[in-house]
Amino acid sequence: MDSRAFAETIEKQVAEFCKNLDANLPAYSFIPLTTDEMRVKVMQSRLFNEIRAGEIFGGWLKSTPELDVKKTLAEATHEEYQHAGYLEEALRSKDATPHDYKPLPAQMAMFNSFEGLTDTVERIAAFPMAGEGVADYLIAKSLKAGTVPRWVTDPYKRIHEDEEEHGNYPFEILVKYATTAEKQERASRAVAMSLALRRAYFDNLDRWVFEGKSY
Ligand SMILES: [Fe+2]
Ligand SMILES: [Fe+2]
């Protein structure tokens, strides 16, 4: 398949996953939450994600031969720690201890599996495109909802601006490098893995936040 057509199929797969979330928005989106206690928990969980995202992107640098992708990853690494800073600040404004948080099982699995991916195309498809694609879809929704308090939306407005600024770089990387059937096949499987683990993470987070389940 032509690499642009391939990138479009991945984009469609991610968009479908996002649409399916609409009927029952996860706690992760902040929209169904009713107390600041719940919002603090979700933000702590998402602060962990910013930290891990930076570690993943930075960890991929040495094994990324393509200079343009290396530069993008290096920038993304720095950006994730800026995001972490915004969330730390918001949590402190609520007298919460930012890193007083234990990662949920599926959340650990999700990041550990990103770390295990070895090829540029599968990495970019699985994490920046599928993973961050879903995250940013839900951020945009929470900013538009009008019911999420300012202390939550303020830092996410800044995060959303950053995500919008780099446009659709994962798509362009796929167009440029997903040029063989083998690369495309690996990338689609990595995307399916990413979305399955994200679904499991959202479920873990829902049960912790709504039902108080401890892991
Ligand atoms: Fe990011
Ligand atoms: Fe981020």
C-alpha cells in the first residue's frame, strides 16, 4: 500500500476508537467527574503519563537513525517535562502532592510496551499518533465541555496548544517512512496494541476513581 494511504488507514482506526469513547466518556477526560478529589486523582495519573512520555521519547533517541525523527523526539522529550510542570503547578494549587501516585497496572503495561518497540514507524504510529491522538482528542473535548473547572482546563489549554503546534507530524513521518509492507504490518499491530492497552488503562482509571478500587 502507498504510504499515504497507509497513514490514512491508521488515522481512521484512531478516529474510530475516539468516536467509540463519546457514548461513555472515561474519567480520564475529566468531563464526568463531579469533585476535585476525583479530578486530582485523574490529574496525578496524567502527570505520571507526561513523565513517562518524556522517558519513552528520550529513550528512543539512540536507536532512531533518522535525523529528522531524532530532532522531533528530542523536542517532544523536553515538551513533556514542560507539561509535567503545568500539571504539578495545578495540583499544588489544590494542595495535592503531585507525585503521590501509584501507576495503574494497564498504565504501566502501556508505557512498558511503548518502550519495547524497536522500529521508528511502529513507535510513531503506536504512541505519538495513536496514544497522543486519543489523549488530545479528549483534551479538546474537555476544553469545549464548559463544565470542567478552570484549574483543570488552564494547564490543558497550554498542553493542547503545544500539541496543535506540531500539527500532524506523526502522519508525515508515516508518509515518509512507512514504505514497505513489512513496516506497515508491524505498525498496524503496534497501533492495535496501543489502543487495546489504552482502553485497559481507561478502565483501570475509571474503577479507581469511580469505585475506589485499589490496585
Ligand atoms: Fe506530547
Ligand atoms: Fe504531554
